[in-house]
Amino acid sequence: FSNFEEANWVFCNTYDELEDEVMQGHINPMLQFAKRLASKGLKVTFLTTKPMQSPSTSISIQIIEFPEGEQANGTEEFAHLFKTLVSERLTNLIDRLNSSSSDPPKALVYDSFLPWALDVAKQCGLHGASFFTQSWSNSSIYYHLNQGTLKVPLEENAVVSLPSMPVLGINDLPSFVSDTGSYPSLLKMVVDRFSNFQEADWLFCNTFKELEHEVINCMASKWPIKTVGPTIPSMYLDKRIKDDNDYGLHLFKPDSELCIKWLDSKETDSVVYVSFGSLAGLTEEQMLELSLGLKRSNRYFLWVVREAEQSKIPSNFIEETSEKGLVVSWCPQLDVLAHRAVGCFMTHCGWNSTLEALSLGVPMIAMPQWTDQPTNAKFVADVWQGGIRVSKDEKGVVTKEEVEWCIREIMEGERSLEIRKNSEKWKNLAKEAVDEGGSSDKNIEEFVAKLLCN
Ligand code: UDP
């Protein structure tokens, strides 16, 4: 960067959609939540920076665009610019809705990563509700950092005990916490979610009470935490519902027909589904070990390798395994997880993927990469017991032998049956939580009733 301003062009080997992907795990749960509010009689205005179509006539989409020429250097400057611009536009939008609509807005639900939105809500006389897209267990770790009850940096082999949480080793903590030097501005962002949360009227979380009841009960006695998840379209949780098939935004085009046709041709519980979500990148060495492990397992596999990662697939691997495997750049994950042929999910444990697998009863092989994933993996393996977690070698690599062993263990090993039973249990509990009268449904009903009677 010493003289890059003088260059006429700065080219980068990436593409816009890839750099936008960080929103996938945020925008979809919030959009599903908006759909649920709309289905209960509220009018919803959904504010986003991403052009998109409304999934329902009760949801109006408002897009905030950055004016041409606005530039930011680095995450913090961008966050500041974003806050200034969006606060102003949000205030204008609320003013406009107040003056022109017969239903003036009553509440602002904002992504917890944007805590300053609460100031806008209060200034405009609205209720404010922060929406947490990660598990409450993860969020509570950042809460303790904010409160000073957990201090970083931690020692190399630290063990952390927090109220109503299992004892967490250093590798069970979010990567921003176990390695505070790695992404300091992201750590600041996740901790800052708690800078003013006491003033919010509601704290919504995309989880369900039964899944995280201890940590939720512990904090819900002090703060208005309300579980509203899993925010998965009802048709996936209940096969009888046919009319709600819009998941939200797909930032990549899924190869739906190919994936489902391929799965249709396979026996029940025979396929290993492998995906590391929209952001994580594996090293070349890890890709090699993973592909060799999949080959050694001799199982059918459906592997999502995003376009940006495909150059790391060992040469000839796709041809050599074409009888056993299908590699695609993106798939309709909910349809895949709901398919009878899928026997397990090898996942990076992003919160959406974890919640989707639990809610659809698919046993997991947890292979966390960064951010909240190590904590999710700890819960999957040790608390919810809906899967197993890979071990890494001394270089931090999951070897081909380990991949092969994990697949055998989860598909047919000693604990396979027990894990399958647990997965089925979580699936039923997830469905109950969002069904009429369930724990998440009641929380949403209460919120709606409060707004309608105000
Ligand atoms: N997803 C998908 N197709 C794929 C891979 C992922 O639709 O091939 C979806 C998946 O269902 C989930 C989201 O992308 O809703 C990924 O979110 P998650 O929190 O699991 O991980 P992230 O991408 O944020 O790391």
C-alpha cells in the first residue's frame, strides 16, 4: 500500500457477491422474523442496503444506498460512516412513515451489530428491539467481556467458567476471544452490542428456549431476552405446510435441481453432506486431507465448494469420485438437510447451519473454523449431543484418517444411534417452539400484542 494511490486501477481477485456474503447469516433470519411478524398481522418495513424483492405483500422493502463517492478506509471508518448515513436515513424514513401512513411505526427491530439504531428508535419515540443472530451462549460470552467478568487476553491453556455455561477450554471460545489479536475490530463490534442493551425494550434471539434454557434463564431474569427461533420457514419444520417456500436471499445461485435429483437417487441416510458456509476458507492442505478422507470413507457425499475455493480441490478428485460424490458451488441447504437421503452434515458450525441441522434432525460432524463456530461445535458435541467434533493434529489440520473415522462413527459407529435419537429430539423441540403456543411463538405473540394495543 506504500504507493497504491498512484496506480490507475486497483484490481482484486474477488467478486462483489463474495464480499457481500457476510450478510447471508444476518439478513435471512431477520427476513424470516419479519415474515412471522407479518403473518401475525403487523405491517413490516424492512430496511436493507441490499436490493431485494419483498417476500410478502405485508413487507415493504426500503433500500439504503451509499451515495457515489463515499469511501472508507478500514472496518472502523466504514462502521462510523455507515452509522452516520444510516441513522440519518432511518430518521427520515420514520418521519416519512409517521406523516404519510395511517399506521405510524411503533417499534424498530435492529440487528444487534448496530446498537446505535436504539438511539434512533428512542429519539423517534419508538420501542427498540435488538435482534441477535448468533446463539445466546455465544452472545453471553461477549456480554461477560463487556461487563468485565471475563478478561482477555487469556493464557494459552485457559479454562473459562461463566454462569450457567459449561466449562469452556480455549478452543471452545469464539476465535475473536481465544485470539484477541486476530480481528480486534470485529471483537469490538460483537462486544459493543452490549454497550446500551439495557435500554432496549426487547432482546430477540434466533434460538429456542429449550435449546439454551440455562443461559437464557440466567440472563432473562434481568434482561428482556426473548427467543424467537428457529427462524426457518414453517414448511421445512412441518411437511404439511406448502405455501411458505421462500427462504429469503440466496447470494449465490443454488444448483437446486441437480442436487435434489442426485439425492433422490440415493438410499435413505446414505449421504454425507459437507459445507463450510458462505465465508470460511480452508487451506490447500486441509482441502486435500478432507477430499482424501471423503474418498476413504467410501460413502456418497454432496460437497459444497464455493467458486472461490474450487481451485483448491485436488486435480482429478471430481473425476475419480464421480460415482460417489457430487461437488457443487452452492446448494439449497434447507432442501438438502430435509432430504431423507442425507445421513449426516459435516459443517463449520455457523449458527444458521447449526440451527438448521438441529431443527431438521440431521446429525453433525462439527469442524469449526473461526468466530462463533468453536463454541457452537462444543455445544453440538457435548451439550446437545447432536453430533461429534473433529480433532485436529498438532499443525491444526483435520487429517484424512480423522475425516474417515468421524464419518464412520456418525453413520454407523457406537454412538450413532444415540446421536440420531438426540437429533430427532431437537427436531421435535424446534418444531414445538415455533408451533402455535410454543415458547418462541408465545414470545412473538406477546410482542405483536404489545404493539397492536399501544
Ligand atoms: N447455505 C445455503 N447453501 C449452501 C451453503 C449454505 O443455502 O450451499 C445457507 C445455509 O442454509 C445458512 C447460510 O447459508 O442459512 C450460512 O449461514 P451460517 O450461519 O451457517 O454460516 P456463514 O455463512 O455465516 O459462515
